[in-house]
Amino acid sequence: MKAIIVKKPGGAEQLQIIEHDKPNPKDGEILIKVKASAVNRTDIINREKSLGYLDNPILGVEVAGIVEEVGAGSEIEVGTRVMGLVNGGGYAEYVVMPADRAMVIPEQLTYEEGAAIPEVFLTAYQTLFWIGQLRANENVLIHAGGSGVGTAAIQLAKELGQANVITTAGSEEKLDFCRSLGADICINYKEQNFDEEILNITKNQGVDLILDFIGASYWNKNISSIKVDGRWVLIGILGGANIDNVNLMDLLSKRIQLTGTLLTPRSDSYKVALTNEFSTKTIDLFANNKLRPIVDQVFPFNQIQQAHEHMENNKNIGKIILKID
């Protein structure tokens, strides 16, 4: 089968299509003929630095496709259209997945749309509800509203959380799209100081929950933007990892709960539990178009380098999909 690996840590030019052995499903696994995969920040991190999140040399952590073979103990039938998280190997014509992590793709969704769901919606669900403990009528600040996780989080916060959603993005095009997904307040971080805007909006109280993809460069503004006893979930460091002159009293005085999280390195059992709860609560919403996967652009398999560069240039609104034909 054809698969994509990284020749050596570095830029997008290090991505290479090779011939690789087709995997065999073990007990409790299924073999999927991949129709679509998706590009994620974790793929870029692993390409650049080889952090070793995954043992699989083939990149890709989510897929959509058709079940071609089932291992012992797997209840899914051959021929079922499924989507879900894999332990690497998603950038390939075939991949194995734990059977209990597979979600059936609603019949009206394409494979490309199915591949746009698992990583970002599971991440958003985890951060909003499992970690962030979002409650109805609370104010939630979702940074990077035009990103894959951002577009998923806006929808989940409104549809499941009944929350007031404030989001930031760097262009009017992205902000308009965030509004179309249900965001209540949209702030252009390039033209406005989002912390000042939030204090005005909340009458100097601040927000209850922050979903932060940015990290270091937003540290002080996030401190200003969060209310006393607020929750702050750090899920990315696009704005850097190192902060100078941090005053921990800022956290203590507001009694802030700051939690860092990554989904990809989590255990199989954690991902199974998350997938099952998410699927139970949302699959009908996808079927009824109350939640929708957001596909920015679909790249053919042999344009994987361009797909990575597209994400690195922050051009996307929603998910970047890799079509495997």
C-alpha cells in the first residue's frame, strides 16, 4: 500500500510517499480501507520534531473509510462506513483502528466530512465538558475560532452547552464564518485588544472558561479576561511556550484553574470512553445537520506537502482533508 512518512525531522519537503506493508488487524481491531484522512497540528509537530507521540512511522491520527476486515472480538461488520481516531498510520491506503473507537458515519455525510470530525470534535468536547466543565449560560472564550477545533468548539458550546460564545480570529472572513456557526461575539485580535473587549462585554467580570490554543503570547490578556474562579484549558502553543516574568499571584488571586491537555498521547481506554460519550450525545445532531463538520479544502494524496503548508500558513477555516484514492 502507499503511505506517507517523514524522511527526517524538518519542513513539509520531508514528507514522502512510500510503499509499505498493509497492516493486519489484531484481536479487537478493524482494518479500514481509508478514503480520507485529515491534517492536524500534531502531525506537523511530529514532522518537525519527531516527538514520539506515536510508535507508527506513518503520520495521521484520524480517518474515514470502509471496514475491510475485522479481528476477533470486533462486532463491526465488513463494509461499514466508519470514522475515528487511529494510533498513527492515517496517511495511508489502509490502517488499523481499535474497533471500540470506530464511529459509524451518518449516511448523508461524505468520507471527507467524516474525516473532519474525530480529532477536532473529540478535542473540543473533551476541553469544553470533561475538563472545562462548561455550564449553560456561562461565557466561554474560544481562541482561534476559524481553526478546526475552534469551529467544532463553537458549535458544541452552543448546541450542547447553551453557552455564550466569544471567539477571536485574525480576519473578517473567519469572524463572519464563526458567526454563522453561532458565535455571539467575534473579536479581530489583529485590530482589537480582546481582553479590553471582553471586560466591556462582561461588565468587568471576565469569562468563565477559556479554550486557549495560543499560549505564551496571550498569557497576560487571558489573565485579564478570565473571571474569579474561572477555568482555563491550554490545548496549544501557537504563540510560544515560554513566558517571561510570570507572576503566579495572578493565578492565585483569581483562583484560576489552569489545565494543560493533549489528546493524541492519551491512553486507548481514555479515547474509547471519550469517543463513546461523544458519539452517544452527538451522532443524531450530525445526522440532523445541527452539528456539521467544516471542510476547508481537500488535497489529493500526492499533495500532502501543500496540505501541510496550507495549515502552517493559517489559511484554513475548518479542516484540511487528504483524499486517499
